[in-house]
Amino acid sequence: MKLLYNLGILLLRAGGWFISPFNNKAGLWIKGQKNWYNLLKPKINYRDKYIWIHCASLGEFEQGRTVIETIKKERSHYKIILTFFSPSGYEIRKSYPLADIICYLPVDTPGNARNFIGLIKPELVIFVKYEFWHNYVSELNRKSIPLYLICGIFRKEQHFFRWYGGFFRAMLHKFTRIFVQDKPSMDLLESIGIKNYTASGDTRFDRVLQIASEAGSIPQIEQFRGDERLFLAGSSWKQDEDIIIRYINKDPGRMKWIFAPHEVDGENIGRLEKLFACKCVRYSGFTAGEADARVMIIDNIGMLSSAYRYAYIAEVGGGFGKGIHNVLEPSCWGIPVLFGPEHKRFREALELIDTGGAATFKNYSEFEAIIDRWLTDDNLYRKAAESAGRYVRNNSGATAGIMKEID
């Protein structure tokens, strides 16, 4: 199996080379792998002590971020080396100020694992959520370097729990401690004899509460909203937009409406503007004289998590595609949340529905019914809003729990 694994890694790298001229993401990945040792070596100071933190992509970085920030605050004598597998993580966070060195993870060959670990000589290593690279895990184990997995989540269809999964199960035994998000993950690990785990929860709850505590005011949205209720569709896509806009065009005066589409290019914003039967304004062009508009479109990236604070009801997009976006960002403000049917792989979405802090819709009639109930039944709305905020608060604290056990 080890031979097949290493062959698969070589094929992965060869595939990246093959498609890189035609695929921008693959091209960035190949560029990030090139001459990595000579580029990294001058950045290493052997008088420093390093903690290596690895994230597959941007989502995993957000889960590891509170741990990184706690290390920098409480263990400032350490330097942070942050690695990414995916360009979508590295390219966005390559200037993250709290990491001392940021680079791509060299492909997981035995030679790369030996050379990378031998070069950086980490005091300890943290992988986030899904990262299981055999050669890196084995080399760290051989050198007795502590290795932790945080925010781990396991599902029965993963290789570890298959009849052929002995090779992959062996990796789990080499982790010093595996911090998992939920009880099903604990049960799966127990079923294959893995005992080195702790149920710590998900650091994303800590992160969204941190963002909320640091969020500044947005005067343009305050002026646009005025003293009316506000509906905010965050990271919206065409499928959910079509349903919401049908409701708006029927009665735009029920609330003020904001869309923060997932795609903010001019073509998509222009498409969206044409769908409204009422006055619409872009955030970038808003002035006090445009406050009579019923709809605002946020045409930038980066302010959505703070904008949720002004919402009375939020909808999170992606639920008619591959999966919903972050439902915790609006929930932490204590507002009820809506999303489409593709949410069943997201534990927080299912739990929010169970607690009454969220609802799901798959068509216009269901959306209409939910909105009408929340707008007409104050008691029902209040219970939903309180449930959403309480759910986030009750599940916070994962970062502190992890830090207590990381030596």
C-alpha cells in the first residue's frame, strides 16, 4: 500500500504539471512547488523555535486561525510556519501577518518530507481538519516530533473505516492527539481502536464570535436600513437569488433587502440588478440620497461578516449547489438563518435547524411561508433569533480546550 500511495503522489504531481498550462489554479500550485527548498532555506533561522501549522485551503485556515493567534499571544517565543496545499488558501493568505513564514506544502514524497522537516525542525506540528499525509506523518513520528490534528471530523466512508484501511489507520496512531468536533467522530475512532482523541469542538465558533466582537460600524448600511427591518442574503447564488427576488418583487416594502453575492464581478452584479422591479443601488455608489432604494447590492469582498449585524433575517447561499456557505457568521449576531436544501453535510446547519435557529427551503412557496411566519409572529421570531445566538455561544471554547492539551 505504501508503494501505491507514493505512486499516487507522483501521479498527482504529474497531473498538476500536465494541466498547469491550461488551469490557473494548477499553474499556481506547480509554481509554488518549484525550487521550494532553496527558496525556504534562507528564511529559516536556526536560533528560532518553530511551530508548523498546515491547512489544506482557506476554510481550514479559518479554523486554525484562532489557534495561531493564541500561540502568538501566549507563546510568543515561537515562530509560526504556515503551509497550504491549495492555491485558494495560499494566494489569499500569503501575507497573513501573524505567520512568520508562509509557503506551499511540498508534495508528500519521502524525500520532501525528510528535507522539509529537517530544514524547519519544528518543535511541534498542527494539521487542521482533514490533512493526512503519510510521509510527513511518518517522518514526524520517526523524529518524535509532537503532531496534533485539530477540528478533526470523521465520516464512515473515509478510508480509515474501510476493510482495506489498515495503511491509513496506522497514520492515526502516529498523532500525539486528535481533537475532534463531534461525538460521531469519536465513535468512529473508537470503532477502529483509536484512543488518542479529545472531543474539543469546532474553533469556527470562536472565530465568528471574535469577528463579531471586533466588527466596526458600516454607516452606509445604517443609512440604507433606516428604521426598517433588513433581510441580508450572504454569499448568494442565482438559484436562491431567483427565489428571494420573486418575493421582493411581489412586495418590496416589507423589508429593506441586501444581497452580497458570492461572485462580485461586474457582469454578475449587472445581471442581478436587472431582476428587481424596485429601486436598487450598489454599495459602492450609495449616498444618503439613495436611501429610498429598497435593495442594496454589496459589490465588494470582505465586509459580509460585519454586515450581518444589521440584519433581521439572513439567508446563506450555496444551498442549491455544492453546499452552503458559513451559517455561523449570521447566527452569532442572534438572527434566524435560512438556506437551501444542500446542507445535510454541515453539522452546524442541521443543529441550528434542530434548535429552531434556522430553517431550510427548497422552493418559493417554502421560502414565502418561512418569511411570512417570522415577520408576523413576534414570539416565533424571537425564539428563533435567541436560539441562533445561543447555539453559537454554547459551542464556543474549542480553542482554549485545544491549547490546554498542546505542549
